[in-house]
Amino acid sequence: MEPDGDVGATEPDSGTAAAGPDGGAGTTEQDSNTTPTHTDDDTAAAESDRGTAATAPGRDTPATQPDHTPVAREEGDDAGGQEAGAVEGAAEDGAKPGWFGWRRRHPRAARGVSVGTTVLAGALVVFALLLPNRIERIEFASFVRIPAEGVLLAGLLLALPPRPRRIMAVVTGVFLGLVTVLKFADMGFYQVLARPFDLVLDWILIEHATDFLRETFGRAGQVMAVIGVIVLLVAVLVLTTLAVVRLTNLMVRHRPVAARTTLILGTAWITCMTLGVQIGTVPIATKGNAEFIGNRVEQVRAGLKDARVFEKQAAVDAFAKTPPDQLLTGLRGKDVLFTFIESYGRVAIDDPAMAKQTDAVLKEGTASLKAAGFDSRSGWLQSPVTGAGSWLAHSTFLSGLWIKNQQRYRSLTTSDRMTLTNYFRKTGAWRTVGIVPGVRRAWPEGKYFGLDHIYDSEHLGYHGPYFSWTPVPDQFSMEAFQRLEHGRKDREPIMAEIILASSHNPWSPIARMIDWEDLGDGSVFHQIKKEGTNPTEVWKDPEKVRTEYRRAIEYSIRSLTEWVERYGDEDTVLVFLGDHQPVPTVTAGDTGKDVPITIVARDKKVLDRVADWSWTDGLKPAPDAPRWGMDKFRDRFMTAYGPQG
């Protein structure tokens, strides 16, 4: 059966044929007063099989009925009538209807193409209606459900008059395409950030994503990825729209069948929903799209309100009126280093596949620091982000506010809210510096954080290669800090914010520890990079990704602990922590946001001030060690090291 009715046929006893409703099925006038209408495609096909055809081989134009009587059509079939009119006009003008006459010359092939296109259109609409917004939820059972939205939409399209129906079909197709694109965006965000795409607050992250692609895979990789995304976006919108329009026309041409099918599906949906019928764990009756859209509407409302909520929170600062001479008195004369290890999350310590190796590195670090006279205490913090968004975690830790999105970050960095680094600077007792090898262009927000001087990737004296995204290996960054600031003679105490980047995604290739005396200008890392792994090959296997992640974390920890052993003294106070958990590929779907945090000092009085925190001795926090929100650290730290600490 041909849904579009593209094949012409003539009655055996007729002399001429007129174009049918869809420009293909012919009708023959048997009597001047009666005109039977053959719109049934099976009839057309049967007649064609008997050897009849609207156009004889080799003819350019079909025969036309001299005394043609228009075929009566119901109002709902206007789409088919328009197509028939177009074909009739083409016939009268001597043109070959349908793909330069191909449909006339090859009716069976044309019928197959038409049926195939309709099937593909139906499959695309079903796919768009039932597609989950998370990769791990995609399974066969997901696509054999009954979508409530599809049933209601079919009933609505059948009930509407012709013009509103055409408009509704187009609007529905576009909207369905947009929902599908949003689901694809969610898949990407869940894979990287373990959360859905935020329609209000996440647009800025597109720029960060393209920058990451350029820095990891080069300019060509970035351009190809952007082009691919644009092509996919346009294709989804166009194809879903065309598919909905085609299916709408098909339903109208076969209205009785379409109405019965819609009624049956509606009844089946109600029955399955009432009885809770499932395939495995997947319910057959679903209203997933309605829930999906409802959640997004609520998300948009919350995003628009969030600015007002954050403004009220930022106005509260327990230390805003504290005189400078009463700030951080317990650390006067000390060099205080706040160091972030990129993607150092709880998974590196707790995951059975990594725990043994990571535990060995942490025990080794604890013992070697102890031998050098240093003690340490460790606990847990909960980051506002996971997978990516380091700057949000850094600003949460330093500001004492929960910076969970880009809108809050922008509000913070344009406000007068004091950060932990600002308070160190306010005392006048420290020189504040930033070692930020991951920054390779202007960073205007750096001034907000109260840093007297910032050393980015271009000012650390590094002349070695990038390691994928990482511009400078961690060991070199720490040595550069020693050379540029910490090792200077006759200097004032330093407060440094150091961001180590070697453990940044994609963790391939990674550097390895070498003799500190051999670091030089970093040229030695050219050979080390050649010995490393290829990120393209690594990311084909999740287990390889997890292995390389663990190795990167081990390298970052060793870079830091060896620096303390080598250059630390009685006045060194190191606070190091992870900024967020790695991507779900590494966490194996765990959405936890815990990161380790450790304080290292040689002066016993420094650690005595945080004794009531009940943190674990050593570099590894116990599973049941205290767990705070990252935004709580600033005030607790300043209280512990203030006059009353």
C-alpha cells in the first residue's frame, strides 16, 4: 500500500486518465454525470499490475479527460488536493511530474521510496518523543513505550481544521526538534558535569567548551567539532519538522484508520499507566516529555530568582567590620599557601580500582613529611560543582558563598564581597600572589581576589610543551613559585593561591617526576611528553581513562609534597584540596561532590588551632572525617586563626 498514492492507473474500459488526489492515482470518467474516485492505493497498485498506466512508455504528457469533472474532496484533505492540483497543472503544461518525471517512469521504485520515507519519518518522531536525556538510560525498552504527548498530539492534529492543522504541524515539528537538541545538550552536560544543561545560566560555558577543544585537539579539531554541532542542530530541526508534517498529511488521508489507532493507543496508555505495566524497569506508559519540559520551566524560574537570593546572601559577612589588626593573627609571619589540585576528588581515595595506589602515595607523602618535621590533618569538603567549573569551586572556597553557576560568579567578581585572599591583603602583613598556570590570557577577575601579583602560564619561565590542556607541569609550577617568590631573600611573608593543572582532563599525556635540579626551563619535558600516552587512544577505553586520571593525581600530590620537603620551613603553612570530582567517566556515575582537604605545617601551634575540627591525622581523610560545604571553610578558617582561635 502506498501512503502517498504516487502511482497512476487507468480503468480497463477508460480512454483517458485524470490525476488523482496525490498526483498519481488516476480516475476515469465512465459517465458524464458520474465520476468514481479511486483514491485507494491498493486499487491503483492492482490496476498497475494488470498492465494499465497513466502514461504510455515514451510519452511526455498523460492523456487528459476532455470533459473533466472535478473530484469531490472533504475539507480535511486539502493537503493532498494541493499536491494533486500541482501535478495536474504540470501535466497540462507538458511537464513531467515528480522528480523530473522519475516517479512516472519508475512507479514501483517511487512507491518504495515513498513508503520508506514515511517509515523513516515515523521512526524519527518516535525517537524524538522517547529519547531519554541521559546516555545511560538509552536502551531498547526506552523506545517501545507509549508517549502520552504523541497520542494527544495526534488527536489534536486530526481534530483541527486544515490551515490551523498545517501551522500546528510545523510548530510541533520545530518544538520537538528543539526538545531533542536540549536532550542532546543534557547528555553532554551529564557526561561532564553530572547535571542537566541550564537554559538560563550555562550559555557562557559554550565558550569554555570550545576553548577546551582548541587547547586539547588543536584549532582544526575545534572547528570540526563546532561545524558538526551546527550541522546536527540544523538537521534535527529540519528533519523533525518535515517528519511531523509528512505524518500529519498521512493521518488526514487515512483519517478513519488514524482516528481508530489514536483511540487504541490512548486506551492502552491509560491501562498501562493505571496497572503500572513495565518492560524491566521501564514503564510502557510515559509522559516523560511533559515532565522534562515542566522541570525546565521550573529551572528557568529558579535561575531568574537566583540573582536576588544571592544578593541577600552576599550582603552577610561576619568579618566585614573586623579591624585589620585583628584578622588572621594566628598566622602572622607565616607563608600560607592555598593550593588547588585540579579534579582531585573523593573517587581517587575511595574507588577500589584506585584506592590501593592512591593510598600508597598518600601514606608515602605523610611519612616523608613527618620525617621532614611536618604534621598534617585532613577532612572533606563538598564542592558546588563536579566534572568541571573549577573557577566556581575556587571562588566558593575563597568567598564563603555557594558559587554554583556563572551568574553567581559574575555577581561575586563585580561586588565588594571580601574573599579569604582579600582579607590576607587587608591586614598588610602579607604579599599576596597567584600561581595560575592554567590561565593563558587576560584574567580581569584576578584583581577581585586581592592578589598583588599574578603569574600565569606566560610568566613562569616555562619553555616546554603543553600536556594536552595543561600548559605547565605541576612540578615546574612549584619550582617557578620557589624561584620567583618563595626563594627570594629579605622578603615579607607570602600568601599564595596556587592552582595545579596537571590533573586536568583529559589526563593524557601526563608528566612524571624528575630530579628538581634537572627542571631547567622546562625543555626536558619535550621527551617526557613523547613517552606519554595519546589522549585519542586513551579515551576509547574508560578503564584507561581512570588509570591515567589516577596517575595524574599521584603526580600532582608528589609535586606538592616533595616541594614542601625540599623548600618548606618552620613558617610554611600549606592548605591543599581538590576543586571538584572528575567527570562521570572516572566516577563511574557517582554524583558525589566530596573533595579532600589537608593542612600541613611544621609549627605545632598552627595545627593546635584546628584541633576541634576533628580532622584525620595525615594526608588521607578517614571515610567518616568531618564533611563541610566548601563555602563554610572561609569563616571557620578565619575564626580558628583569629584572636579568639
